Amino acid sequence: MTQAHAHTLRIALAQLNPTVGDVAGNLALAREARRDAAGQGADLVVFTELFLSGYPPEDLVLKPSFLKACWKALEALVEDTRDGGPGIVIGLPRQGPKGRHNSVAIVDGGTIIGLRDKIDLPNYGEFDEKRVFDEGEMPGPVNFRGVRIGVPICEEIWNDLGVCETLAESGAELLIVPNGSPYYRGKVDVRHQVALRQVIESGLPLIFVNQLGGQDELVFDGASFGFNADRTLAFQMTEFETALAVTDWHRDGDTWRCTHGPVVTVPEREEADYRACLLGFRDYVNKNGFKSVVLGLSGGIDSAVCAAIAVDALGAERVRTVMLPYRYTSEDSFKDAADCAKALGCRYDIVPISEPVEGFLSALSDTFEGTEEGITEENLQSRTRGTILMAISNKFGAMVVTTGNKSEMSVGYATLYGDMNGGFNPIKDLYKMQVYALAEWRNRHVPTGALGPGGEVIPHNIIAKAPSAELRPNQTDQDSLPPYPVLDDILECLVEGEMGTEEIVARGHDVATVHRIEHLLYLAEYKRRQSAPGVKITRKNFGRDRRYPITNRFRDRG
């Protein structure tokens, strides 16, 4: 950059979808993005946190060979920048002289002009960085072509360690923040508030570049953005979509201001949740190499929503649905399941389970002699269905999709080795009423990037009828559970809010019901430990965020 260009900076923001462990693939993504950015006249390309390794790499970073592979990829990018094209800001794990670090390299002209090691290592919820990384040292700005840029890394803008303030005091003119910030409902607004606080305290403009894509249970939603020093929104990128956005920055007196960049409206509420489920499911299936999926389509709301997500994510030709009827399966369920599969355009098979269930009952007749029929016999139906779905999976290589919602998983209304069988659950972190809301939304909209059809893909009768597992005559879920609006509110208080029972009762709930739901929640911990992974949607999902002991006698009766 010449002295005449010292008052302008064109920055390309790479909101891409790396894969954990695919260092060569991630390097190829970075190179392609840099070529694209160069074609648009960019001076600098900014990638996300730990981009070369994929995020979060977890214990992969404990392998020296993995760290060497990431560093070798960085060296290849350093060599690329000898061409005089855009410089690079990119994240990677590295072994330094003082430990193993979550680092960001700033590269230009065939040289690493700066290395930043993350100081604030998050160790809560889904984050576990203190176990695998060592803290870095307080940074100063890096001189990039005459512009002093500060590079705080993700968590360092969320807390009050003074990283941004120190960078400002050291002469930084612009803050560029590489992130791996996972989605939960309402997260975009939270990020904006976090960034604005740092803009106010530092007096500097801030660029927030976030990863895109699914990684096991986490979904990174992108939605990268920036703020000018006067707190106005500089740009806002898309959510749930890969993108390379070019932004123009001009020196305005003593500060920098964005004069050109995208400003899009990000999705909210049901649309955001649905698209998070879609992206997380698609990436789990594709990144793990599954060619197709199979799920039991019962005629109920949960399996219908899962089928819609699967078709939207993969296309109808990669989705196989199976109705597994028994003597208690209603005619409505037969019709609703068939109508749903037809609306989605996916394969629909019927495999009756009467013979295998009766076979199990016959084999156990002597053992069960003198006992009354009950939950055990009901669970045999579920386990037979699970076995059949797993057999189809084994024979044809299709991943089984499990379909239980968070309300059921909370209170243990799911059968181990039965309806809990499967490789992934797209609605695992959605309460029952949220599943209904997503069904209603999907019938009115086709999400961006979806491969499924428009129109009513979830038949109205599935949404309108009383939910039932149909394991005995005339069964409904509300035979043994409070109404789902009541159940969901109690569970949100217990799980997301960590509220005491007295607080929950004060909201108008019956004390005996609250005590019972709390007991069921604790009792079902052993089941949840054995459940398939699923997309994180709420602030506190089961597994990564909420880690309660299985052996636990505490009950809140204060």
C-alpha cells in the first residue's frame, strides 16, 4: 500500500465453514477466499478463530502432529502472500516457547508480521479451553501497511480483562476480532451489546468476524458485523450462510469509518431456530460422510419436524422414512405419516412390528409369568422399532435420525435402545411447544438454502391432534405429564434458569407438580448421558452446557 492509500483500507471478511481436523481442506478454503478477495481489490482478508484447525478442536490440539500440520498450513499461506495480494488474519493452534496457544497470525508480504495468543480462555458451558491451551500475554497492536490494528480474540471482548482498552492505549486504530461464537436463541443481539461495550470503552471501531457451520452439537451462525467508533452499525453479514464480504474503511480524522459494506436483516425466533437445526443437521451428516438418513415417521409432530429438517438439509432423495405400526397405531397416524412423506417427497415404507413384538413377548412369557402388563411391554414396542431402524441403517448405510424433543428428554419420556436409537437429533434442544412453533413456521416459509418443497409439509392434523406415543389404547402424553405449556415453563426454570422450586411455584405452578418434574429431571440423567448428540438451540443444552451427576440425591424441598 502506498502512502496515498494509507487513509483507506479494503477488508474482506471470510465467514466460512471449516471442518475440525481437515487442515488441508481448511487451507484450501482460505486460499480460495483470498483469491476471491484479491479479485475484489482487498488489502486484508480476515478469517475466524482457529480456522486452520476448525473450531473447537478440543483434544486434537494435544497431538503434536496436529499442531505441526496447522503450522505447516500457515507457512503455505505466508508463502502465498509473497504475491503482493491481500494480507491475512487467521486463527490456528500452535506450540509456542511458553506453551500451547489459541493463536491468530497476521501475515503480509511473505512474513508473519504479528502473532497473538489468546489470553482469556473460556471454561464454561460448551467451552473447555483452559484444559488444552495456555494463556498468552497482553498484546499490542500490529502495524499493517501503515494502519495499527488490534486483534482481540473472541472471549477477550466478552469480559473485562482490559484487552481492548490496552490495545487502544497502545495506539490501535481499529479492532479486528476473530470469533468462534456458537448460536443460541437471541445470540446476535447479545453479541452486538458485547461489541458496543468495547467500542464505547475503547473509542475504536470494531469488526467481529464469526465462524459458520455445524460442529457436533454446536452451530456457528456467522452473522458477522462491525461498529463504527460512533456506535453506528458499520455492516451486518448474513446468518447461517457462508459469505465473503468486502468492506471499505476510510480514515476520518483520528478514527476509521466503514463507508461500504453489506447491511442485511438477520432472521429471528422460529426462523433462526429452524435454520440452526437445518445447518447443524446438514453439516453433521455431510461432514461425517453419511450418504443418507432414515427415521421412524410415526404421524406425530416430532418425527414430522425432523423429517422436514432432514429433507430441507439433504434433499428428499437422501431421506427414507419408515412407519412402524403396532396394534395401537391409529388410522389417523397412518394417514398423517403418509401425507407428511408425500408432501416432503421422500421415500415412505411401512414395516409392521407385530410379529417381532409378539415374538419377544412369547420368549419372555415364562419369565414374566404372574406379572401385570405395563411399561415393560410398552418399551418392547419402542425397542423393536429401534432395532428395525438400526437394521435398515446397517444394511443400507443410512444414519438413523432420533426424534425426541427436550421436554421428553428432560423427564425421561424416551426409551433407551428404542426411540433414543440414532446418530443425531436435530430437535434435541427444542421444548415441545417450540417444536410446534417450528412446524407452524415451516408450513408458511421455505428457509433460505432449503432443498425441500414449499407449502404445507407438515399436515395440519399432526399439529392439531393430542400428542401420543400410542403404546397402549387411547394413550396421550397428558395422561402422565402436565400440559406441555406448563411442563415447558417448569423445565425452562429448572434447566435454563437453575431456579429453586419456591421461585417456580411463585410463578403460579402447583408445588407437587414442580417437585415431581424436578425429580424426573434428575432421575433421567443416566438416559441423557446415552443419548445421541443434537443441535444446541437454548442457552443451556444437555451435555455440553448442563453437566449434572447421574448419582444425585439432592431434591429442592426448601
